[in-house]
Amino acid sequence: MRTRVRDVLRKIAFEHDLRVVSGKVGSDHVHMLVSYRPNQDISTIVQRLKGISSRVILQEFPRLRKEFWGRHFWARGYLAVSAGAITDKLIKHYIDEQAGEQVRDEDNFEV
């Protein structure tokens, strides 16, 4: 399912003129380094990524509808930070090293 979540998020990003620079789908969260146009609003970007992906995943995996009945697929909040003076390479390294979680290569956004 992680690979499907990754693919769905990639597709949504492409359809909304976003560039996924790097990312990783973990067991209970996703890290994404996204490049977007200055006129795009981060809250709208996250709303689209979470909302559309939630609908798609819950339709494709019916057992999850029962598991998440009355609850949200994604957590209500999100963390968004500007890269500022930090390089993309440093952020990619951070994403790759997150909590030492066992993630297969195909679950990364850079395949």
C-alpha cells in the first residue's frame, strides 16, 4: 500500500503543477520535499494532497474504510517549513534518515 500511496501523491502533485523533489512513505506518516510556484498556497497544496489521496486510497482498499470508519485517514495537521538557506541535498538526507524506519526503496519518491 505504501507504493500506491506514493504513486497517488506523485500523480496529484503532477496534476497540480507541483514538483516532488524527494519523499518517503513511512508506516504512519509521509515526508515530502515539494517545489511549488509562489502563487500557490501551502494550505491548499496540503488539502489537495491529503484530501484526494485519502479518497483514492479508501476507494481502492475497502478494508481501510472499516478501519477508519468515523475517523480521518490522514492526521488533521501538517508541518510545512521553508527550505530557506538549507540545501535540497540536506533535506533529502534528513528524509532518508528519519527514525531509522525500515522503508523499501520502492516506497521512496525517488525511484
